[in-house]
Amino acid sequence: SVEDLELIQEEDTNPSVDTSLDHEEDDKEIDEPQSDINPIRKSTRTRRAPDRMCLYIDAEQHELGDLGEPANYKVALLDPESKKWLDAMNVEMQSMKDND
């Protein structure tokens, strides 16, 4: 009905809460200096460049290739366990022939 529409329109135009005071309070909060902000603190840790790919490793202490194996055929035959080395070489060569 027309009366209901008029009542709804009146409610919409007359807000129940006065918002003008809220804006003034918000402005006061913004104007106040914020005392709880701490200044930025810089790190006191000393900086150093990272070791790239372990460039400073002492090669004598970390020889990865030396596993107690003879360097070549001649050294293998002079080794006290030359029979084992010779047998291992023969087995390896036979394996390569079989897989060829």
C-alpha cells in the first residue's frame, strides 16, 4: 500500500545513527601522533660472501679420486694383491666382450 511505501521511504531518509560524530572521532585518531612505532633496527651481523662451490677446499685433504686403487696397469701388477687386480680386469674385459 501507499502508506507502507511512505513509511519505508521515511526510514531510509532518516538514519537511526548519527554518523557525523564518528567521522570527527576518526579524524582525531588520525591526528594523534603514533608513539608505539619503533625505529627500524639494522642488523649487527657481519656480512661475508658465500663460499662458491667450495673453492677453498684443500685438495690434499679431500682427494675424491684416491680410493686405494692403482692408477694404471703397471702399478696394479706391482701391487701385493696383483692377482686380485688381474682377475678383476679379466672379468671386466669379458663383461665388455659379452655386452658388445
